[in-house]
Amino acid sequence: MGEFSEVLKICHGYASFSTASFPLMKLNIAYQQALTAVRYGTMLNPDKGIYFYSHYYIYEMLDEYKKRYALEDMYIQKLKELKNPSEEHYDNLSLLRNYLLTERSISSTAKIMHMHRNSVIYRLGKIQEALGFDLNDPDVRLRVLISFKILELISGHIEPLPCIDGQQGSESFNFYE
């Protein structure tokens, strides 16, 4: 798969895959999913070259939802208050995103953010206080994570996954992702 990825880069090409596992009679669905993966993949992550529908379906859902409501009205506006451009590494918005993407692991978040775990706990308390949310509520966490996806769609690029000890999110390819 690594060689395939290199050939795509050299040829300025891309490949997309549906993760569908249904009968051939529904091949059109797999084709539509692959097209969707290419559409959002090339828009949000153009350097990747290989796109899986499982990575981009949420953006398709958000675009469908956008037909009824403005994206700016769908995400939690208070998240903007957490962004501090002058503190790229200690930004509370990044801290919250990393905390949620690591399944609320204080230790992993501290490593990613290069902070002491007590500082992470303190800041998370301040974040919850500022937002007025309880991050122990799964519905709240889902809404915040969807808000991050909306912000990615609006900005036109996907934020990288949290990286611990130089290990970026899975770079291996799995056709059944």
C-alpha cells in the first residue's frame, strides 16, 4: 500500500474506497461512497491521496444538514472563546479537542499538550466552567465533537489527530476501516 500511495503522489492522483460490505446489486452505493470520499478528502486533506468513506461520511452528513440550517448556527459558538492564537501549544481549544479524542485520558492529553497532568485537570475545569457544560455527559461530548467537525468543514481542512511520542494516528491502510 505504501508503494501505491507513492505512485499516486507521483502521478498527482488519488484513490477512494467505500467501506460498504453489501451485495453487488448495491454497487452503486459503494461507488457513491467512494465519490464522496474523494470530494471531501481532496477538499479537506488534499495531500493524503487515499480516501476512505469512513473518514469523511460525517462531512457529507453535515452538508446535508446544512441545507436546512447554516453551519455557523449548528456548532457551539462558545468554542471560539477557547481559541488563543498567541498560545498555539497551550490553547484551550486544542486541549479540549485532544482530551475528547483521547477518550478523556488526562495522561495522554498532558503528553500531547506538553503539560503537567494537574495543569490539564485545572484547565479542563476552567473550560467546563466557561462553556457551562458537563463533559461527563456523553451527549455533550458528542455535540462538542460534532462542533469540531463543523469547524473543520468551515475552515476547509482537517486538524491532525493527536500524536503521542511521535506516533501519529494510524498510517497503515485497512480496506475495512
